[in-house]
Amino acid sequence: MLFRSTHANDTLRRALRAAIAAHRPLVVQHLAASHGAAAIAAALSAGSARVIADALSMLPHADRVGVSRRLPRHLSTTK
């Protein structure tokens, strides 16, 4: 079970990073809608501040706030 969860997390992290790098807001929004704010925050938490800011900028306001609230405090870009 642990390996399946880790694989799913890695897959989400890679898909999210690819969507951000290709500047595909609709894909980022779809991933957020499919996986939820907590999973997106976990996937982003290993990224740089720039990657996190780019991802958050591609989300609608409500999703942006939801993800930002679940990021570790030192990574959150909204107050």
C-alpha cells in the first residue's frame, strides 16, 4: 500500500510540474479539481517558490486559497 501511494504522489507531482512548465492553466485546474487542495499542496511543497507561485497563479481564487492554506507556512505566498 505504501508503494502505491508513493507512486500516485510521484505521478501527480510530475503531471503538475509538466503542466506548470508548459503553462497549461486548464490542466493545473483539472488536477486540482480531481485530486483536491491537500494533494496539490503536497505535490507543490517540494518545489521552489517560483513553481508554487506559478501554480497558484493558474488556479481560480477559491482553489488558490485552498491550496495556499495547506502549504507549509514558510512556502505559502498568501497571507
